[in-house]
Amino acid sequence: MNLFRRRPRLPAEARPPLDPAERVVAWCPVSPAESGVLVATNHGIWLPGSAQRLGWHEIHKVAWSGRELRIIPAVVESVREGYTVLADGPAVTFLLLEPGEVPDQVRTRVTRSVAYTTHHPLPEGAVRVVGRRISGRNGLSWAVRYDLGTPVEHDEVITATDELVGAARETVAPPL
């Protein structure tokens, strides 16, 4: 076994339309039944058959079973002053017979995108406040994810959430 063996280059026909500052960090084929490749870049992951990249900050959860990579993307439910309200999107799962460094790169980059996270009880329900880094941008993108059953449109919940996000922003970047 050669420890220094390099993985072959990504075939040109499988290369997604990368941004000028975007570079491939890992890639692997998915199972023949799914066809295509997963391409991890410094900005996000290109899923087989997708014309758009899923940014690292747009992934809520990722799990690697040793054979399957499961990705749960974030879906924007609404946009409020200074933050977005997110929910779990439908999970996508890929069987990776030759995963290479893709699972490690995905986990590392999703985790690294999280700069701030806290969970808070609300008058009704609870909310997670998250500040995430977006590759190629300065500052943090702020979002919240409500626990199941939280009445997200109640005025007291919105007011409390606004205050929590404001406090989080000040904690990360206190005013001058």
C-alpha cells in the first residue's frame, strides 16, 4: 500500500461550474445506481445532478455511517430583520463506495462554518441561535431554528427571538 498515492484528478466532464475563487478539496463517485460524483470545494458541496452548490453554511446536519453520507440542508422559512428562520430540508443520502476524503472534508467544513450557537427557552417552545461563516464573505450570517412545536409567528416569540439574536451579535462583535 502506497501512503502517498494521490487520488486521480476530477474528470473534466464531472467538474461543476466553479466560481473563480472556488477550488476542489475532495471528490468521490456515488454508487452506480445514483450515478455522478460528490464534489467538495472550499465554498460548499456539489451534489450529483445539481446545478447549484450547497454552501457549508446551508447544511444543518451531516452524518457518515462508513458507507452512506447523509446531508440535511437548511431551508429558509422566513427572513426577519438581521436573521433568517430556518428549518430542516429533506435529507439526501449517498452511498459512497470509494469515499476518499469527502466525509472528513464535509464534516470539518460544516463544523467550521459554525462560529456561534446557543439554545434558549422561549415563552413558548425554544430556539437555537446560530452565527455562521460563509466562504468568501466577511462577518457572520445569523439564523434561528425553532424547536418543533414552537409557535414561530406569536409576537412574544418573535420579540424574544429578536432580542436573543441581538444579544448574540453583540457577544460576537461588541459595539465600538
